[in-house]
Amino acid sequence: MLTQRLLTSDKGGMLVLGLIALTCILVPILNLAVPESSPFHVSTFAVTLLGKFLCYALLALALDLIWGYAGILSLGHGAFFALGGYAMGMYLMRQIGDRGKYGDPLLPDFMVFLNWQELPWYWHGFDMFWFAALMIVLVPGILAWVFGWLAFRSRVTGVYFAIITQALTYALMLAFFRNEMGFGGNNGLTDFKDILGFSITADSTRIGLFLASGIALMLAYLACRYIVTSRAGKVIVSIRDAESRTRFSGYQVESYKLWLFVFSAVLAGIAGALYVPQVGIINPGEFSPLNSIELVVWVATGGRGTLYGAIVGAFSVNYGKTVFTTFYPEAWLFPLGLLFVLVTLVLPKGLVGLIGRFKKSKSTSKQEEQP
Amino acid sequence: MNPFKHARNWSTKALPVKDPNFGHPLDTSHGPILYVEDVSVSFDGFKALNNLNLYIDEGELRCIIGPNGAGKTTMMDVITGKTKPDEGSIYFGQQINLRELSEHQIARGGIGRKFQKPTVFEALSVYENLELATAGNKKFWFTLTRELTGEQRDRIDEVLHTIGLAQSRFNSAGNLSHGQKQWLEIGMLLMQSPRVLLVDEPVAGMTGEETERTAELLTSLAGKHSVIVVEHDMAFVRSIARKVTVLHQGSVLAEGSMDQVQSDPKVVEVYLGE
């Protein structure tokens, strides 16, 4: 019953989930078991790149849940991603111990450099993984709860909501740039050594992180499917289409928006936390409003309002970005902007919608052939 | 002073309202189910409602007419909690003060509203539209984890038949005709098991046949529910109304049967000019 609801009625999603599962099985084998001389070998660089894409896809999924289904456009979702990333980064910093440049057993390098004598209170506890994991969920979740409660209660919607979320991430970026904040300022947190006792640069750890990202993405996808196919999911769609009708049907619209926003922020935080150990750095640049806008482009390109569309969008745009920036590193913003304009004008339902349209025209032409 | 006034019994205490569980029987022992008394609302100095007094009896079908700007829609906004009145009181039964409640609480409590423009959830099917409107626990965590009960499904089927959309239950609501959307919206109100139905211009833009069916539908609902219809179409009002209230400049100008009202010189003056 539940599998039917979550999977079989969702062909595109099944296909995308199947591909992710396949990647999760093949990539570790091709990386670890196939010798480097073989043409089938997948380099560790490619594993990390794919792992990064998986985190982006999870972030895109989080945005699609609120934008595609509830019609809440957040232009600051990168903030939750970055907060999750910072929480993970703090754990990784504490794991360095006395192996840092300055060899201080307790203080991370940048604090020694700033002549700090003791660890700030908010850095306590981050030496334990369970505590960091809890913060990865709680910090984005609580911020989203407070922010959402204030915004939704005042019935801030549409473009105004988008603008204040943009302001939120910009404000956080400025704050995290400050050295006094105690998060490494401009340079952020980096130079990580190991995670849960495994060396962070080892191939096997890379594969582990890659698998964790893939599994997180698949589980998150199922959780989102569960939400959108439940009765609450239908209420959420109705809020998008006719908010006051929903309100006069007896639903407290604000609380639906709020819980969905919080869940989405938590997913974004988890994505950030998985991203940081793979790229090896987190700095305030992750809060940059531009990142959040790029994220919106991924979702729009893939097709908003279909959860798997967000995953398709995140992979295709980022793959395009990787290829493009190899040749013209500085010019990426132009194709990105062009892509957004084109998608908005020509493909309102994104790539996924294009496939759907193609199928439809094929089936109608078939009908014409055999009247 | 006011000939229409037969005030709520003020010795009855108002119920405390947190999340009003309107589950207990509504006290309508004095006749009316809805009391709107001395209500005034102004927007930037314009008095949309001016000392409005209106009493709706249980099971009554009441038509409200009036020229543009008479305050008909504002009156609905005030009853459903969308607009808070500047003055006056609005009671649901003897004990429930609607001024203190928000829209979703009033809706859950049993006052349903149909908008002027048909608003159904176009992305969902007819069945899902009714499913959403079903009375019951409407908290997020509840709707996330629970399915409908068999009883609620039966109720949906019943309403599908009442509004004549049983054949198109799986159709997308966005593909319905204008008239069908109006009926679906009335059906959604019925799913809330409301005590009072507020219906704003139900036959605007309908064909003659559709209008007739709507008239039948609304008349059949009266008795089980109190129905308040705001309408411009005089022929339609004549065909369903037993009692008509004429609003003008935010207050009641006349009240009575259609014939009485139409022969009232004040009403004639307002509608035809001097």
C-alpha cells in the first residue's frame, strides 16, 4: 500500500531513484575494485564530484518541496545548507586536535592566530559526532521555524518572502565573514583531517561519504513523496493554488507552511553537512545570495513541482557547469542567466516537462495513425 | 428604535474561546443561529457597514440583495472573520463570539463560505477537492499520517450525488465547466457539515438550466442548514427566496418577502433612482 503510494505511481521518480541506486552500487566497485589502468576505473576525483552533485540534488529537492508544492519561493535556501555545513565543519575542526599548524590541542588554528585563549561556548560539544549531527538538524530547523513563524504569521508571501529570505542569507554571509563571530571569518573552516576516525582523504572514506550522500538523497526523496502524497500534501498544493479557499475550508495555512519550511530547511542542512567533508572546506561564500539563486535555476530547469525533476535539474545544470567552467572559467554566469531566461520562456515545466510533452505528442500521433 | 432588532439574550455568558470545539450543541433556543448586531466597518473613512443588524434563523434560506457597494461582501467578510468589525458584535448561536476567532476556526466551527468567483483547487480531482473540505481534524500532523475514515468516504459519495458530480469524481477540477465549479464549491462547503452557508453570487455567469439546478440545490439545502445567498439576479432571488433583506449603504434598508420588498418605496428609490 505504502510502496504503491510512494513508488509505483511515480514512474519518473522510480527511474531517477533506480539510477541513483545503480550509481551507488557501480561507482564504489569501479573506484575500489577496478585497477587504475582499466578504462572502466572511476577516479576518486569523479567520485567526489558525483558526491557533491548528490548533495546539490538533495538541496534542490528541499527547495522543490516548498517552491514546487507550496509555492513558497525561498531565495535564501543556501543559508540552511551553509549552516548544516558549518555544523559539520565545526565537528571536523575539533577532530584535528593537536595536528593543526599551531599544535594547540583544543583551539582550531584560526583561533590561535587571533590570540584567543579559550574555546567560545558555542564550540563546545562539537568534538562529539552525535552532538554535531544533532546541530546539523536543529540549527537550520530552528532558524527556519523562527523565521517562518514570523513571516507566515504576518502573511508575507510571494515576492516579499523571496526578498526577505535573500536578505537573511546575505546578512548571515556578512556575519560569518567577521572574524569575531568565531567561525574562521573569510577563510572559513578547512584543513580537515578525519571524520569518525577515518582519514578524510582516503579513497574508502570518499566512497563512504558518496554512499552516505546517495542514501540520504534516496531517503529524503521517499520522505518528500510521503508528504506530498498524504492528505497534508494535498492541503499544501491547495494552499499554493487558492490560499484563502484553504483557509475558509478550516485549515490553519500558516502551520502547514511552517512545518514544510522547517522540514525543507533540515534537508538543506543535511545536504550541507554531507557536502563539506567531500569538498574539504566551508566558508561564508556558501551563504552568498548567488548560490541560492543558482539553486532556484536548478529546480526550474529540472521542472518544479515534480520531486525527481529537482534532482534531474541539479545534476544536469551542475554537470553543465563543470564542463563549461573547465573551458571558460569566468563566463559561467552568462550561460546560467541564459538558461534561466530560456527555461522561464520556453520550458515552464523544465526538462521533465519536455519529456512529458514529447511523450504526449508521440502518443497523439499514434492515435492519428490508427483512427 | 430598530424594527428588526430582537437582541441576543445578553444574560447568557459567552463561552471561553481558545480553540473552540464547536462539538457541543449550538444554543439556538432564541431562534436565530446568527446574530449580527450594530456592526460597523470602515475603510479609510468609507463606511462599508453602518450599524448593520441582521438575524438569521436556524434552517432559514435568506437572500440578501442591494446595489453595488451596499456592503454585501463586507458583511460576509465580517461573519467569516476575514475582516474585523470596528464596532458591534457577531454571535454564532447564543454563546460563541465570532469576533474573537480567526478564519480557520470559524470555518471549522460550522460557517462555510462560497466565494463570488468559483475557487476550487484546480490541480486536484473533484474527489480530492471534497476530501480536503471534509470536516474533521485539520492539523498538519494529523493529515500527514492519517487516511480518511470509511464514514468520511461515504459522506463524500453522498455529497457527490447531491451536487450532481458523481460521474466526474476523478476529473481534474480545473477542467470542470463554470457551473460545475460552482456546485463543487458548494459541495466543499457541505463537506464541512456547516450550520450556516454563505453563498456569494452563486449563479453569476450560469446558463438558464444551470441556474435552475442551482436554485433546486440551494432550496434543498435549506432546512438542514441556514443558507445566506447574496445575489444580483432578481429572477433567481424571486425563485428561491422566502425572506429577502435589502442592504443599502452598509445597513438594512428593508426586510420581508420579495413582494413586500419590491413594493417598498425606499427600495424602489434606491434601485431606480429618484
